[in-house]
Amino acid sequence: METLDTKPWWNYGYVWFLISGPLLVIIAGFITLYLAVSRPDPVIDDDYYRKGIEINKTLNEQRDEFAPAGQARNHAATGLKPIQDRSVKP
């Protein structure tokens, strides 16, 4: 005759093993939520858009400074003369 095991569910190790995975994920989620709320993102506090516009202006100025050198380099590589803008007078 078979005897049934009458121990409660919490006495089995496999039950705790199966519960531990999702429980750890929930705890990690709350820790992540706490860190996200308690430490604001420094990028949002800064005026990054204005600084980006200023950087783009600086890069455009640098590119314009090197434009004649770039045209000469392209002429040397291809053998074609660069098109000169007639509207700008020296």
C-alpha cells in the first residue's frame, strides 16, 4: 500500500527554488525603481539643446575654413576643377 506524503508545501525545497526566481526579479525591480526616482538624470537638468546648437555652429565654422583645402584635395584626386562661386567677390 502506498503512503501519501502529507507535509505542507513550504517544507519542499523545489517550491522555494521555483519561487526564488520571480521573487528576485520583483526585488530587483523595486531597487531599480528606487534608484531611478532618487537620482535624477543630469542630462535633463542641463541646457543640452542650446549647447548642441553652439557646437554645431562651431563645427560649421571649422568646416567652412577648410573648404578651399578640401576643393584642392578633390581636384588633385580627380583631375576635375572645382566649381567656383561667382557671387562671392574676393
